[in-house]
Amino acid sequence: MLNEERIILMTRLASYEAGEGKKNETIGKYFRSDYIGVQVVKSVIGASIAFVLMFGLYLLYDLETLMTEIYKMDLFAFAKNILLLYAGMVGGFAVLTYAVYAYRYNRARKSLRNYYNNLRRLHSLYEKNNNY
């Protein structure tokens, strides 16, 4: 005899495994600090590359002015300003990345917890039917 509750639960579990479950399973394999740390490092590397590209484009765009003003400008102040912009950009990306991936990690863990609870519930339904 078919148990309608088991069929609904198995369908829900299979749907989760096929879709969102794959992504959440890979996230769930990490410790929280490891997962967030890897994502922050990737973000810092990406932000550094983006900053270098943007700074290079700025130099190419304003090369004529830079070449005429280079002897008059304070190079240490210019370098300090560039480093402050770099630190601000990378720091902003790091904080934003930390917040986003902490949220994603917590959401994935909660989803996996619900999934495992449903698996236990399905197991208990099978056990209940086998005892009769």
C-alpha cells in the first residue's frame, strides 16, 4: 500500500537534492571560518586585480597631465593617496564579502539541517510501516 505522506516527503527530498541541495552540500562540507575565509581571500584577490586595472586605465587616460605634473607633485602624497584608495576598496570588498558569505553559509546550514530532519522523518515512517 502506498503511503501518501512518504511519497510527498520523498518527492520534496529528491527535489531538494537535485536543485539547491548540491550547492548547499558543498558549502556544508566546510567549517564556517574556512568557507568564509576562502571567499574573502578570493574577493581580495579579485578586488586587487580590479584596482590595478582601474588604476592603469586612469594612468593611461590622464597620462599627458601626469607626465607634465610629475616633477611638481609630491610623489609620496600621491602614493599615499593611491594606497589609501586601494585599502579602502579592498577593505570594503572584504567586509561585504564576509557579510554575504556568512549569510549564505548560515542559510545553507539551516537548509541542510531541515533536509536531514526530513530524512530522519522519512526513516521513521519506514520503520513505523515495517513494525506492523
